[in-house]
Amino acid sequence: MCDIKKIIVFISVVTLLFYMIRLLHFTRRKWELRTHTFIILFLGLLLFTIATFIDMVFSIIGSKFTYIFMRTCFTLGTVIYISGVILWTNYTKKVIEKFEELALKDPMTNIFNRKGIDKVYKRVCKSNNPFYVIICDLDGMKKINDKYGHVQGDKYIVSTAKIMTDAIGEKGYVGRIGGDEFIIIGEYQDINQIEQAVFTIQSLVYQIFSEKNTGLSIGYSLFPSDGDTLEDLIKVADIRMYSDKASKRKHG
């Protein structure tokens, strides 16, 4: 007669095994979640299931060979399952890091969003070294959307983001904080470097469509002389950016 405790253990392991099968099936349909970790965990649980079943009916079909086979399944199942748990821990860490990264990035351009820029700003502030906050606003966005369609308008934004990222390189951080508004945190101490980067960015963005009243208006502020919070620095940079935009309209 089977021991009730062994029956409960067997049912619990089988339930966990079916849960793992469902999880394995789900991850096979999700390319970004595919991993061998679930297969390893499944194999470990499968050996546990076999071992607990034999243990449950051992009093009925017990033999020396059956006992050795049961112990082997328990041992291999333990080793494989523990290995799977270790891999699962590492996999979970990578997934969490990926989600954190996605939470800080703008999905269209793959540069920082406002939340990401806030985090970058707090990190850069800790050094107490001067740095620039540059606000950039695309000119003629409505004109491009009306004339070429929103698909080209989106390409205008994506191309601008790439130009900024390439121009800034490892000397700063680029983010998108509005529909056609960008922000750059530039770790420069020399105004000439900033002006050169700004000139390069404006020239390349203008070449995307090369039409009247298109391009990029830019304004910048300096930490800490223009403010010690991101909001204050953005306000100062915004004023200078709108001055740049007005100047281009006046002379355009």
C-alpha cells in the first residue's frame, strides 16, 4: 500500500512539472525569452517525477535494481535542477536589467527618455564638474509631416537622434524629452568643444531635408553657473533655444 505522504510529494512534483511545461511552451513562442534554462529545469523535474513515482510504488514493485534507479534519478535530478536554478538566477538578472534599460529608453530612437535623462543627470551631478545641458528643437516638423507624411516625419526624428548620438559620442548623453525636442548632457568644460559639436549637429540635421525653415534650433546652459537642478538648466537652455529659433526666422 502506498504511503499518503509519498503520494502528496509525487502530486506536488507533477504539478510543478506541468507548470514548467507550460512555461517552456510559452518561452518557445517568445523569441526574446528563449533560453536553455527552462529545458534544464524541466529535465531536473522530470527525473524528480520519475524518482518520486518509483518511491511511491516501491513497496509494490520494489527490487534492488529499482532502488538503484530511483536513487540515480534523485541524484541526477538534484544536480540538474540546481544547475538550472543557478542559470535561472543569472537569466532573471539579465531580464531585469533589460527591462530597466527599456524603461529608460525612447522606443522610437533608442536614446534616453525623460526618465533616463533624469537618472543620467543625477549621476553626472555627483562629480561636481561643470557640464552643459543642450536643448534641441526640430524646426519645420509640422511642415515635414504635412508635406511628406508622418512616416518621413518619424524618420526625421530618428535620423536627428542618430546624428546627435554620433556627434556627441562618449562625451555626453542624448535624450528625447518631447515629440521633436531633444536634450544633450555634454560632459565638456571647453565652450569651443560645445560650439563645434552644435555646429556639426545643426549642419547634418539641416541636410536631411535642406528646405527653408527646417533644421535644428539649439540653446544651452552650464551647470552649476546657470542652475543646479535639471529643471532650472532646461529653462535657461529653452530661452536661448527659442532665441536661436527666432533669429533664424528673422533672417530666414
